[in-house]
Amino acid sequence: MSEKKILVVDDEKQNLMLFRDLFSNGGYTVWSAESGEEAIEILKKENIQVMFLDLNLPGMSGAELCRQIRQDNPIACIHAVTGYASDYELVNCRRAGFDDYFIKPVGLKLLLNAARDSFEKLERWKSN
Amino acid sequence: MKKPGYNELENRIKHLEEKLKGIELQRLWNVYAQNPIPTLIVSKEGNFVEYNDAMAELTGYTQEEVPDINAWMPKIYPDEEYRNKVMEISRKSRHREIKVKRDEFIITRKDGKKRYVEFSVFDIMHEGKPVDLQVVQAIDITERKKAEEELRESEERYKIILDAITSYVYSVSIENGKPVETIHDIRCIAITGYSPDDYYNDPNLWINIVPEEDRDLVKKQIDQVFSQKETTAIEHRIIRKDGEVCWVCSTLVPFFNNEGKLISYDGIIEDITERKKAEDSLKYRVILENIVNSISTKFINIKSHDVDSGIDYSLQKIGEFAGIDRSYVFLLSEDETTMDNTHEWCAEGIEPQISKLQGIPTDIMPWWMERLNRFENIIIPRVADLPHEASVEKESLQAQDIKSLVAVPMTYGNSLVGFLGFDSVREEKTWKKEDIEILRTVGNILANTLERKKAEEALRESEERLSTILNCLHAGIVIIDAEKHEIIDANPIAVKMIGTRKKDIVGKICHKFICPAEIGKCPITDLGQSMDNSERELINSKGEIVSILKTVTSVMINGRHCLVNSFIDITERKKAEEERLQREKLRGVLEMAGAASHELTQPMQAISGYSELLLMNMPEDNPLCEELTIIKKQIERMAKITTKLQNITKYETKDYLKRKIIDIDKASSKS
């Protein structure tokens, strides 16, 4: 696999920049969006399998975005990143189709590990 | 007495001869003129043709003084009314309208003395036909009349005496211990109707007139005389000759000779029928009055539910005593348009009428109701004799086979509530006036009792309604005497809230018992506060304070100033309110914490992220590494705080600079 693409969605520009910098430094091709609608536009053009979505988005929520993505792409590894966590949200996240769940402020190493693990998972599934 | 003159007589004879055509008047008159019987001849016109000496002697008037009827009448009949009567008879007789043969009159003589005279009248006949002349003869019957009068008077006196005799005596002669002769005194007729001869002729008459059931008593009394015991007077009945039953008192008086041997005894028989009747009547009255007294006593303290049976009892008592067939009560409806037979007693074998006599319109018996409305008694000794205007009543009573009836009004205050009636079906019955008055008293006792029952039932109904309301209310009700502050009543909810038995509450003073106020500081009566749905406190039997919402109303109950306390327990409500408040605060905290943590996590992410990026790209010996690590650690600490904030589930506070702040550790479920 030549190019490892990651989609990051967050309405907080500073955080979006941080995640872009982090994953770029990690050797990934980063697509970023500030809203769910923007993210869907990107996904129409690009085949991206690893995603980090902020749950609290203006307009379409992160969970709703995840549900829509899952309809066309059941394989993708989609991660939730949220500033506000509760047990209730965790359950909702799983129901919406998220694979994993991070609470802000999240350690960058954790995110890099998650990205790496996701790509490894995708590789494994492909070879089967 | 002057005789008529010859010429005059001659003329008259001529006149008569002419008129009578050949009657030998002179011959006729010669007979009458010498007749010792007072005689006159009167013409149709009333002239006295002849008038003899005897007549002049009888009346004291000569023919000159009384030449005709018109002169005669006023003299011998001075009383105008009597005279007119006699003149009418005389006129009719002379005109042959009536035939007078013999009649008695009282005449007044010239000397003013009255004489009874019997006048006989004959027509003078000629050739078998009457002429217009009548011979009138008078007989002085004064002496006979006097004798008759005396006889009548004597008979009357005798009758009066007989009637007045109430006792007679008989004497029995004894020889060798056996009665040999009995002589009854004449007065026995008055009492027994039998004469002394009757007794003499029938030696057993004296005992035969005694009714069989009394004979032993009579014989025993005579035995006492013969056994020389002291005798006592006895009272027994006899049957008079006319069949009437009389009561007599018999007293025996024995006579002894010198040797102490019974030689005779006298019996004194006294008629005591009147006394017996009076006694019976008195006895009857006393018993009736006793019955009324017992009824009246029975009703004084009668319980409302016993009234009906009490009335039935009264009807039976009076009915049985008076020997009537049916006694009953009718009550009028409130608007007096109908009446119902509410109670009835019937003698054995008498058909009850009660079921047929319901809802009877009062206007169909106007005669009856008119009397009752005037509070008059209705006394009908014979239903058959009811007047025409009572024909409806008559028909109705006869349909019930009633022969006699008495109905007395039952009044209460100034109004008619109904009537009490007594029917005789089997025979006619006459009530005494005073007995009817007693029945009236009974009627009024019953009316009073029934009205009292009605009032009591209305009161009970109203009390029951009130009590039901009080018992059903979900609020506690305590009624307190406003002056004594004594608890008068408490409903079940109040009793439950106070937590003890009702009897331990009623009678207690409310201060410091159920109300925290001190004596003399009653918020209502002493401090003049009004209490309407105010939050107050109730002290229960355990001394615990119960939060209540209380309303106090000041009312008059049976003339007593009372305070009606109504309250509801608001402990649960207060608790719920508290919880709601906590929940609301918690929600505020949660919203605040959510907002704060969400807003904070974004910059924290940037700070921690960039610090980490810097550290990633920095050699470990760089002195900035340590400071960057401090920044990162502090962000991590902040992250822990925001996590706690996000997990707050309870409202918990802690003191902070004299204020309360949320105790995040305690409030968070992830502390």
C-alpha cells in the first residue's frame, strides 16, 4: 500500500492543525474537514479508510457522520475523538459504528498508535 | 133569669114557623127549657135562639147579656188564642163543615171561675133533613176532671216514688232452723219488677231471678246466717221482670230469740246498678288512662328506630282494650295532598286494609278532611247514617265493612299531620265523649313522636352526611372549642396523622399537644392571625414535627364558637420538593460542567498536543524537555478534573471561602 490516507474532522481549527501536523509527521496523507458535510464531500472523491472524527460538530454530529460513512464503507476504521465523555456516549459511539473512542485531551502517541494499528488491521483483512 | 116575653116569643115562633115550616119548636123548646142540662139553640148566623136557665146558671150570663155567639165567646173564653180556636170549631160546626159531637172546653164563668165543660152538639132535623139550627148542650165536667187530674198526679207521684226507691226489705221467718215464710215489702216492685204476691206465689222466685253465675254467692251468704256467722254484704246481679239486668247489694240482718236461736232474718236489697255503671265507667276510664300513660311513658325516651314498633304497640293496646276491630294511623304528605296508612292493628279475623290505603288523595274526602282540618273529631256511631254530603266517605267506609268509627286528628304545633282511627267492623260501637278526648291525647303523643322521629332522622342523615364527608376527606380535620382550646372532634385522617386513638385526642387541649404554640399564644384566638393554606407544624403523638398545610376556619357549632382546623401532611411534598431542587441544581451543575469541560478540552488538547509534539521532536537532554513535561503533566491533571466534571451525578458541595462550592470529588461517580 503506497499511500496511507487519514481523514480528520474537527470544528476546532487548532486541534485540526495539531492532528494534521501529527499524522503528516507520522508519514500519513492527511485530509481534514471542519464539518460532517465537508467530510462527506471529501470521501466522495477519496478512498480513505482511517478516520478520526470529533463528535461535537456543527450541523451533522460526529455520530451521524459515522453512521453515514458506515453505510457505504463497513471496513473503514473510524475513531471518535470527543471533548465530552460519558458512559452514555460510549454506548452511542459503538452503536453509531465507531471502532474506538478517545477523550480530549488525548495523548498524541495514543493517536499514532491507533492510526498504525488501523492500517495494520486493514492490511491483515486485505491479505485474507 | 128573665124569660123572653110572650110577644117576643110569639114573633120568634112565627119567624121560626115561617122558616122551619111546621116544626113544633115550642114543643121542642118546652123540653129543653125545663131541662136541667144547660142548653141553647144556635142559628147558622150564631144567634142564640134559645138559652135555658141551666145554661145561665152554668155560665153566670143571661141570654140578654149574651144574645149571640159574638157576645158569648169573648166572655166565656177571655183568652184570645183559645177563643179563636173555639170560634173556628163553632163556625165550622154551624156551617156543617165539620161534625162536632162532643168536645171539652174550659170556660170562664162571669164570677171568673173556670169550669171544664163538655159540649154536645145536635142538628135539628125536619123531615129527615137538617135545618139551620143546632142544639148545644153543656155538661160541667169540672169535678170529674179534677178527680182525673188528682189521679194522674197521684200516679205520677207514685211513679216518682217508685223510681226513687233503691232498696226494699224482705223478712224470712225461721222455725226449727228452716225458712217457713218470706214477706217482701211492696217496694220490691220498684227494684225487681215483681210484686210481693209474685214472690208469695213462687217460693223459688227470689233465687230464680239471680243469674246462675251469682247464685252460689247468694246461697253462701244465707248459709252464713244459718251457721250464725257474721254476714257480709254481697253484690250480685238480678234479672228484673222486664229482662233488664240490675246490680243489687244484699245485706242480711239476723234476729235471735232469748235463747240465741235464729228466729228470722231481714234481707235488705239495694239497687246499685247506677253505682256499678259509674264504677265500671270509672274503671274503664282509669284503665284507658293507664294505657295512655304507659304509651306516653313509652314514647318519652323512645329511640328513633323503635318508634314504629311503639306505635304498633299503642294501636294494639287501645284496640284490644276498647274491643274494636281495627286501629290505625294515617299520615299526610308534606304538601297535604295525599295520605298514607302507615300503621295498623287488626283484631283476630279482621282483614287488614293498610296495603289498599296508600297515597290516597285528600281531596276525594272533603267532608272528612274539612273536619280534621278544623281539628275536630270524626265520630260516626253508624256509618249507614252518614249525611249525603259524606257520601264518598260512606261508600269508602262501607267498602271496608266499617259499622262505627272514631277518628281523631293528630296535630303537631298548629298543623294537622294525620289522624288516628278506630274501626268497628263486627258491631256498632258508641264511644264516650271523654274517652274520645283520651284518644285525642294519644293522637297528639303519636304525632309528637313521629315529628320528633322525622326531625331526628333528618338530623341523623345530615350528621351522617357530614361524618361521611369528614371521614372521606383526605385532609385531617380537628374541631377545637375556641374558648377552652379543647379538641372536640377529629376525623380519621387527623387521628392517623396525630398517631393515636381518637379517644386520646378528644378532650385534650390543643396547645403543645398538636400545635406548637404556647398557651395564650394561639395564632388564631390570641394573636389574631388568619390561617389559610399556611405552612405550619403539627406535633404527633411521638412528639415529632409534621409539616402541614393548614387552614383554620372560625365557626359556630351548636352555639359554641369553634375552630375547624383542616390540614394536609406535606412531608412527602416537602421531600419531593427538596429532591426536585437538588435535581435542578444538579442539572445546572451538569450543564455547567459539560459546557466547561467541553470548552476546556479543546484548548487543552491543543496545549497538550503541541507540548507533546515539541517533546517528540526534541532531544531528551534539551533543558526545555523538563518544562514541557511539566506543562504536559498539568494538562493531564486538568484532564482528570474535566473527566470528573463530566461524571458528576450528585449534588454535593463543600465550604469554600464562606461559600459553598461543588465538591467535585464527591459529586463525581468516577472520583
